[in-house]
Amino acid sequence: MRAALPALLVLALLAACGQKGPLYLRDQPPANQRPPKADPFKPVPYPKEADEESGAKK
């Protein structure tokens, strides 16, 4: 009885580890290659104010 409880706990922990299916290394792209970096973020400029659009001077 004493050995059954720890064995049951170990089995429950192993079953709940979250692993779904076998581990694998991908084929496309090869596992040792990193994907190319994306373009850097380009901020959107602020819209012009109404005074600048109409050409009015202060």
C-alpha cells in the first residue's frame, strides 16, 4: 500500500506533463536554420493639423 501511493502519484504527474505525441525535428526548413528576420517596424507619421493643410500662417 505504501509503495502504491507514490507510484500512482508519479504516473499521474507523467500523464499530466502536457506532451502530445512524439518529439520531432522539422524537415522544412531544416532544424538548424533560422527563418529570415522580418522588416523592422516603421512608425506611422502623425496627420497634419488643419492649419497646416489650409496654408494659414500664424
